[in-house]
Amino acid sequence: MIVDTNKSCTACGSQRLVFGYTGNSSNAFVPSNIFVIYGFRTRSFVCLDCGYVSQFLSKEKLEKLKARIGEREELNE
């Protein structure tokens, strides 16, 4: 169990969160209109107080996505 007290639940504000992955390796965010082979695997958390489950990109994956979007915008200029 991984509990991160630096983040809070978007539903209730609790900081009692357990992080992990949802599903299998094919559970990935695939952005529209940007070619990616495998997409960006998402991380998940569940709130131990309200049960809310959410997905997000790790900082590393978010930076890669931003770079891909930047490359696309440069090509369109």
C-alpha cells in the first residue's frame, strides 16, 4: 500500500490515498490527433475515506505528452 500525503482526493479532500494502476498494461491514455504507439499508461488512486477512484499521468508521462504536443504545434506553424 502506497499512501501519499502530498496529494488530496478531488472528491472529498482527504489525503488518505492509495496509489496503483487500474487494469492491465493496455489501460492507457491515447490523445486524439497525436500518433502514439502505446499511449501513456495511467496511474490511479483510491481514497480510503470516500472510495473515489481517479486516474492521472505520472510527471514523467505528462512531460512526454507535453513534448509530443509541442512537436505537433511546431509542425503546424
